[in-house]
Amino acid sequence: METTGRWKDVIGSRYRLVSLLGTGGMAEVHLAKAIGSGGFEKLVALKLLSPTSLDQPAHVDALQREALIGAHLDHDNVVQIFDFGEDDGLTFIAMEYVRGFSLVDILRHFAAEGVSLPIGHVVHIVRAVARALDHVHRLTDANDQPLGLIHGDVSPSNVLLSNDGRIKLSDFGIAALSSEIAGQQAVAGKPRYVPPEVLDGAAQCQASDVYALSVVLYEGLSGAPAFTGTTRSELRDARARAARSILELRPDCPAGLAEVVMQAIAIRPEERYATAADLLRSLDLEHPRQVDDSDQFRTFISELYTSTRFTESHGELPATGRLGKINHLAPHPAATGEITETPTSRPTTLRFGLSPALSSDVAREGGQRLADLLTEQVGTEIRPMVFADYGTLVDCLSRGEVDFAWTPPQAFLDIFVAGGGMLAMMMRNGRITYEGALVVRADSPFETVADLGGESAAWVDRRSASGYVFAFAEVARQLAGTKPLLGREHFHGSHRAVCDAVLNGWASFGATYAMRSEDGRLVMSSWTDLVPERADELRPLAFTGPIPADNIAHRPELPPAIVQHLITVLTELHETAAGAALIKQVLGAEQLVYGGFELYRGLIVAMETLQELTDES
């Protein structure tokens, strides 16, 4: 997908956007050129907060936290953070661009081909990530005291393999300090890579990262999942954790190396390697390094990326000289491709998914408190799981790796298509919907939408329901047949920036959010919320149809009896003081109510309108 038109061309006066690499619930990652004087150019990956995140200071704080952690991680095997900044309300991180694919892509390719990854290359990859973790875990503060930093999501999808042989650990989006999560039972990361003691309620620690990497080592060598369990309850069962001997699956694996692997994923934590350095020493002893390991791996990976079989399924890498369109590159690929069986009608645990929309520590703490209350009401243990972003959360919910989760409107449509459903919607200001508004200056001559033909427009972002999708559909409907439909269009990245663009005359009109009472009074809007001192200089020209609020969605094939029980509990939660307080604090809502999928039909129609116009153009 080309970036042109999504944001302004140059961010922070020095990053020129080229192509979209990937999207998540809180951010988008773009390929960009860092430009400087004398013709200086360098490719970087630019992480931009999504429009909905820009409107909330806590989201900006979370991105800043990720940047500050990354700035201290100066290691060859960690994706480097170059810059953190703000430009006209748009917050960003500039980081190292890894021109390649993730380890999960490589494992899936070899599995599809029915062959195994060479043992030497698997060990070489794991060594590099172990060195990265050793650096991360040894990080100290200004007083030379250990920080206790935990990555929290070590898995094949976060190991990036560059076409020139470099190996990088990525995505510190849910990294945490040991002191922050001590005593907490909320689980971050992908279930298959979480130690059994953490699944049983122990807090994550640095040894959890080492265990996760050990599972990666096992899967890289065996080409198969380490455990027979797929659901959380199964993975807590010791019998499911009894992995098959690596020698059964990989007879050519040296016996000493096989012993290292099996010790590293032992069920009892005291039998495993406590640190990344310990794992490294054992790997070096049982599979000694060779002087040409790096050269051999560089040749292997570059030939793989250009092979016909690989490019047929994954696409070609972009040419750095021309910076063309990227067919496939996933700095944060989807979660693992496990298949989760449908639980019985009386599960021992239900998994509640959250994204760290208000920062990972808030998601853990708030999610745990809400889960504790739900456990009392449901009569079944509710286990909160914090994911790196909405994209991973939706993928895991679709695959059945979580049972229910907090999802925004467009994400819910993905869940619905996958076979999931709705448990409850969030009510704010007495409504389960809000609206998009087309705003103009109070002194402008425009009286109706029909007056906007050929005029310049200020949008938030192409994924914003109120700031683009619904608003553009309304404009296109009322201006059907007008040529040109609109004049200059810009995507400003936030609702505040849209208001500023209209106030300053940079655009004739803008699209943003609003909410009206039943009698038509304005009870909430971006201009009264974000620019109250100049709110009287703007006026709404028209409003869109209703936009559905965020909701709690359930996974495909969750038994109907459980679905109905959860609906009852969630929609009655506000009736107690404790429940009402938690709904407000964690979900930002007054109460949860059962809505209906018919509320999303307007979103579907609006998206179809946009698709038709895109196809025509």
C-alpha cells in the first residue's frame, strides 16, 4: 500500500514517507527516508501513532516510554531507535529498517516445503537473540542498579532476519520492568511461549524471556510446536508440557545440543537456564561457533529470499535504490498459527484479551482488577492477557487463543467475518453510538454539503470512522456526479489537527467526531473538547449516520451457554459501585449494554462506498 495521501509527505521536517509496512491498534509503521543536507538519505521505519491514539495523552506517553527504553538498547541484535518526536500533533518513533522477513515467515515456508532448517542456522539465530536478551537484561539505571527489563513477547514473529544476514530482536511495545509487574497475574505475550509457572499465576521475569527463546530454539530445530496443548488450560497441564524429545523429531541433531534444548524447556523452572548468558554458554559448548557462521547464514538467507518458491508466497523485497512498493514485509507479523480447539461447556479458565491502549502497565493493572471482579461474577477464572497491539489481539481472538476481548468497531468486523460475535457494547454519555461531523469556520459561506464540491478537505486518517470513512461516504453521497468531487485533500493524523486546519483556513472543511442528544443538542465534539477557547469559531455543517461504539467481542465457536452467561454478567456489572468504577476506569464507559450487529451496517456501507470510489479511480 502506498503512503501518498495518508499523512503529510514529510514528518518532523526530515522523514519522507514512502510505503506502509504494517498497522496495529495504536500505530502504523511506514518505510521512510530520513533526509538531510547535502543529499543525505537513509531508510528508516517510522512508527506513527494512530489518530485515535493521538487524541489521548496516555497513548503518547506509552510511545514515549517505548522510545526511551529503545534508546538505551544499543546492541547489534536489537532493532535500534533513532529518534522520537512530535510534529503538528503527530507523534512518531524513527527506528532501524530491517529489510527482510521474520523467523515465523521462514519457519512456515520450510514447513510448507516439508524440509527442516539447517541446524547450524537455527543455533546461529538463537545465539544472536540470546545476546540481545543478555544485553536487555543487564541494563542498569543512572546509579548502576539493574533495571530488571523484560521483553515480554519473545517469539518467532519478533525475530527479524535481514537479507544481509543481520538478526534483530524487535517490538518492545509491551516491555516492562520486573518491579512493575511483581505480584501481577496478567499475562503478556503469546501463550505458547509463556512458561507454565506464569500460566499458573506467577509474575513474569527475565527468565520468562529465556524460556520463550528456548521454545523458539525447539521449534526451529523440530519444525513443529513444542507442546501438544493449544488452549490455556491445556498448556497449564504438565502432560501437555511434556515435549517430545528433539531427537525423535530431528534425528540428526547432536545429542549434546538436544540435551540443552530439552533442559531449556523443562517444566520446572529450577531445572531450566536462569539467564540468557547461561543458555549461550551451553550452546557454545555443545555446538561450537565456526569462524564462517555469519558468512554461511548470510548466503543462506539471501538465496532464500530470492528463490522462486519463497517469492511466490512472500513477494520480493523492495529495491533500496528505487524504494518501490512493498509486497510483503512484516516487522510485526501476525501471531502464531496455532489451532485452538473449542473448550468444553464448563471451562476452567476464560481468557480476556486487552491491548495496551493506555500503556502496558495500565492494561496489566486495570485488566487484572477487572478480571478479578469478573471471576467473582462469572464463577470461572478470568485470565487477562495483554497483547502488543489491536492487530495481534484480533488475530489471537480470531484463532481462539483468547475467548473474549475489547475491540474497536472496524476490528470487530474482522472478528465477525471470522465467526465471532458480540457480548456487549460500551455506553458513553447515554449512547452506544457517536457521529462524524463536517465542520467549517463559523464565518464561512457554506450552508450545505452541496456547497463543498471542489473544496479542500481536512481528514484525520483513512482508518478513522468519524474522521474519514463515514464523513467521506456522506460527502460522496451528496456530491454524486460532481466533478471534481473535492479539491486538495490532506490527512492530518488527529482530530485536533483537523480543527486547526479549518480554523487557520488551510482547508475549507474538516471531518471529526461529535455526539448529539436525542433532541439534537451537541453534547460532545472535538472542537469543544480539544480547542474550547476557539470552539465558537467553528460550526457543524452536517452530521453522519451513527457510528457504533467499542465493544466486547467473543471468539468463534465459544459455546452459546457461555456467551449468554457473559452477556448477562457484563451488562449487569455497572449495577454495583465497584463494577461501575472499573468500567469507567478500564473501559472509559458508563456501562456495558447488549447491542446488535445491525449497528455496524452503516460502517459496512461506508467502507463499501469508499472501496467503490477507490476501484473507480
